Amino acid sequence: MKGAQILVECLKREGVDVLFGYPGGANLPTYDALHDSDLKHILVRHEQGAAHMADGYARATGKVGVCLATSGPGATNLVTGIATAFMDSVPMVAITGQVRSYLIGNDAFQEADVCGITRPITKHNYLVKDVRDLARTIREAFYIAATGKPGPVLVDIPVDVSQAEAEFVWPESVEIRGYKPERFIEGHRGQIDKAAKLIVQAKKPVVYVGGGAIMSNATEELRELINLIGAPVTTTCMALGIYPEDQPFSLRMLGMHGAASTNFAVQYCDLLVNVGARFDDRVTGKVDTFSPKSKKIHIDIDPASIGKSVPVDVPIVGDVKRVLKELMKEIQALKQKPDYSGWWEEIHGWQKKHPLTYTQPKGGKLKPQYVLEVLSDLTKGEILMTTDVGQHQMWACQFYRWTKPRTYITSGGLGTMGYGLPAAIGAQFGRPGERVICLTGDGSFVMNIQELATAVDHKLPIKTIILNNANLGMVRQWQEMFYKKRFSYSAMRSPDFAKVAEGFGAKGATISQPEEVRPMLEKILSDKECWVVDCLCDEEEKVFPIIPPGKAIDEMILDMA
Amino acid sequence: MAKHILSVLVENKFGVLARIASLIAGRGFNIDSLAVGETEDPTASRMTIVVDGDDKTVEQVKKQLNRLVDVISVQDLTRQDHLDRELILCKVAVTPKTRPELVEIAKTLEAQVADAGVKNITILLVGDQAKVKTLLELVKPYGVKEIVRTGRVALARDV
């Protein structure tokens, strides 16, 4: 078999059902092999789109996403998408073409040192120098991407390796002496015992859940734990929906734009149970003032995430799902019903005093939050939303009620504008029956707008909703609040998005009045076409509360009044 | 702040040194020295990395190194009985008058005169940090022209 055929055979054996990619000189052998294969390949319009699609597919399904690109510019166009996946621990394999082995280092046409460029943004990467190593390398790449703390792995294959002949040998097992993720699956017994005792003895606990719990497919266990102990639970934007937000134990999202009552609870609790989150700076605010009186339990599969920014009293290295199961057994064995009633009273007081709110004035400009409230009311959590980055991303966290895991897909760590639309396409391929919505802003949408062509090409019924405030809204908000209203290059004039959509072969509409929102959303949600709805919103609207940069999490600004 | 000696066993493959260097630079860690060479197993290399930092920083360095797929094991030798040595070549200005003095210094420290010229002599010393420091202090008044050091290499001692 030729190297390229070996690659395609390996992808099949790994159970890959769809690839996102773009052909070019250095991966032509691969595309030639794909021509004879029944593997589904989606032709994107820009390689960045391919990486985000693979990422969106992976987050929606939990499986490894795969993207392909040629050497040089093809590979460098993947870089933002790989970094996005790396920051959010998304399992992905990126396969790039490389110039011929003997030309490497020669500044050949379309040559870039892709392994060098992607070293800090991949979990691991490979340059395949011998066709006999190819099958084993692909096998290892999928194994590394999907196990432990998941992440992107890149495999760079020179043209001559793709063309070389070799016998196909499928390695039955993977043995990497420097990579033993199975060592980090079971949590330490003694630590789990300690954690259980702290939980039943606590008076004011908060459970704080992050993306790791989603990666570990621990929804059921997490819900059981919360219902068992009756503790308040808050999530980062990476874990929205893991506990239903319409249930009383839910404190919804915490952090820079979390509800005030939630941040107060985190700040004043006596026990903080971190489940698969990483004490990100958007959650902790000024780190040395963060939740000063609490004992901290941290469950994480990655030892390096524990104690990185916040000191922890009970570290538990392990897979969230397994650890939660053990933890519940321990708690039950203690036969001590914790009593958090006084704590709940305190939290309810904060919730009453500082509700998450906004006002949609009658006959006034359209408020972006209103669009999300109506969407939430119409769909009741039965959607899969991808977003871009900025105000709309945070309003979606605040004003949509999330009730299921893997339904809110966003670039949380890297904060990549342009992520939403390609991620929606990847998610739709992964979950064809799902109602997929891409929520975006007028700034973000144009960063990968070309992928509308891909969506229309494949008749994907994706609905893009633009919260258009004719500005880079979050930049404008920071300029207004922290840069003396000096609005430096944050206003932008956008094209007529409805017409642009029509040009791409999608359906387009523009609305600007609150009373248009419900009928328009009802209309597109019941339609099978690909839609772009441009919602012209109030540019003055801001995301509140906000923890100002460098401040403690109880020093939120609640509104401008 | 204290110096920690990390002994890191890695795959002997191209690009591994770059991975380690890139991780250390990218995460903002400070290192004093890094020495690398093949081991008794030709598929593995041992790196001795001297890190300057508090316990929390060194803990992070160790954990981050352990995350690399090509890293087989990380040992913090500072916490156990170990041997460590460094090789230094030190070129010093010499005159007919000072030559015997410098040869005497070398002899006292069990160093060698590796090269002797009209204007310079080069002293080669293998020793621990105290010995290296002593050599540098003793030759300083004569005028040091050039120095090259390997960085420390270390091994755990049998107990």
C-alpha cells in the first residue's frame, strides 16, 4: 500500500466518520487516496474552518475530530483552530502535508516548520519520516488525543512518505513509555475519604464544575451528587447544562460575568469543590483574594492543573466520573446528612437582591438579552448552540437556560472570534438530528463567514443569529468603562448580512424591533433551510455584572447606575 | 528561591530538546543550566536541568515536564542523596612569572592544564559547584579570557 492509502485505512479503523479539510500540493496523495474511499470528507473554504469544524464535531459528540490541510499556508491556517482546541482540551487530530523529506529545511515552496509552530499548542505532534512508522503514528495520535486530558495532536506527513510503498501493519495496541494516562484515572482513596468528610461537615459549600466534567461524561454522576448533598452548584461556561439551570440547586454561571449572588456564594463559602475546572483567571479574579475562607477540593485528571494558580487542601487526581462515583459511596457510608439550610437562606437573599436582569423598554431599541430570553422560551434547552466571542457569548450564558450538557459550545479558553459558524457545521455533522444555532456578533461573524458556503453546500439547517450592535461590543464596553469612553476603532460598519446570506444561497432576514423577535425565531426554527438573522440591537447595552480586571470577585460592578 | 536539580529521562528522538526548551520558555520558568546526553539505553537520553525557583514553581516545572509525551520520568534529585559534577574549561592570561602559580592552582584543585600557550593557559576542571567556584575565584586575579561550562550533570546515589 502507498502511505496515503495506509493513512486512509488507519482513519477508518479509528472509526472516523467525517473529515474536514482542504487539498493542496503537499497532501494531494492523501486526496487521491480519499477519492477511492467511502470516508466522508467535507471541503471547507478556509483551513481555519476545518480545524474549528473538527473541534465543534468533537465537542458535540465526545469523539475525536479530524482535519486535513496541506503544507505551509494550509497548515498555518489551522493554527488558530488547533490552539482553540488545545486551550479547551478538545480531542482532535490534525493531519498536514509537508514538503518532500529531502527538501525539509530548504525553504521549499509552501514549506513551514509546522511541528515547530504547533509544539506549544498541541498535546503532541509528529513528523513522519518513514512510511513504516505511519500506521503506528496515526494510532498513537488518536490515542493521545482522546485519553487523559484530551487535546489536539498533529501529524505532519511529507509528500514522499505519502507516496512510498509499505506493508500495512495495524498495531493492535499502543505502548508509549512516557505516556501512561491510566495512572491518573482512579482518585486516591485517602483523598476521597477526606473530601467526603469535608463535604458532610461543611456549612457553606459550593460545587464549581468545569469542562473536565463534560469531557469525562460525568453528567449523571454530577447530578446525583448534587441531589444527594443538596449543595449549590455553579458551572463555568465550559460546563453549562451539566446541571439543569431550571432546578433550585443551580447557581448557574460564575466568574467575570456570572450572577452576583453566585460570585458572593463562591467568595464566602467554607468549602469549594472544584470538579474538572482549572481556577481560570476569569473565575478567580484577583487570585490572592479569591474565596479566602474556604477549604478547597480539586478533582482533575491533569496533575499539572492542580495547585497551578490556587492552593488546594484536598487534591484528587483522577477521572471526574470515577472520582464522583467513589465520592458518593464515601458520603453515603458516613451516614451523616449535611445541613446547608442556613447557607441557602443567605444565597436566596443575594439572589433576591441582585437578580440577573435587564430592561426591554416598550418601543425602544432591541435589547440583545431579549433575543436570548425569547429563544430560551421557545426552545427550552432543546438546541445545540455554538457562539463566537464577546458580549453575545456572555449574554447567552446569562439569559438562556441551559439544561443539557454539550449544548453550549464556545471557545472558552482561547476566546477565538470566528469559531461559531464552523463549530456549528462540525457539530451538525456530529449530531445531524440536533437543532443547531450559531449565535454570533457582527464582528465575529465575518471572521469565518466564508463557511456559509460549506453549510449551504451540504444543506445544513443551521440558524445563525447575529446580535448586531455595529460595534465590537465587548471592546466598546471596556473602552467605555475602563478607558474613559475613548472608543478607539471599536465601531464597524457591517455589510447587509441578510443579502450576504442570500448571495451564499442561505436565507436572510433583518429585524430591529422587539416585537419582530418571536415570530422571526418561530419561523426559522420550524424551517429546514440555512438561515442568517441579523438582529440590529442597542449598541449601548453592556454585560453586567462584570468583575473589573485585577479586582476580587465580590467587587463586581452591577450596573452603570 | 533555591536551586533544584531535575534529572529528566526522555526519548532520544529529534525535536525533544526543542520541546523541553520551548516548554520552559513558554511557561516563563528560569533555568540555570541544561545538560543532555545519551544513556545506557540508546533510545533514551538523560537531561539534567537546574531550575531556580520556589517550591511551587519547581512543582509546576516537574508536572509540566511530565505532561510531555516524550518525557519518560522526572526525578527531583535535590530531595535525595545525589552526585553532581560540572566540567569547566577556563582560559587564563599567563606570563612566565605567573605560569607556575597557575599550574600550582590547577594541581591543588585536581584540575588539569588542558592547553598551554604563550599568552594563555587553559585549565580543565571537573568538580562540584564549590570546587568550580573556588577555581574561578583563584584564577580571577590573573585575568580570565574565556570560560565554557557544561552545566551540571547529576545522578542519584545508591543507598
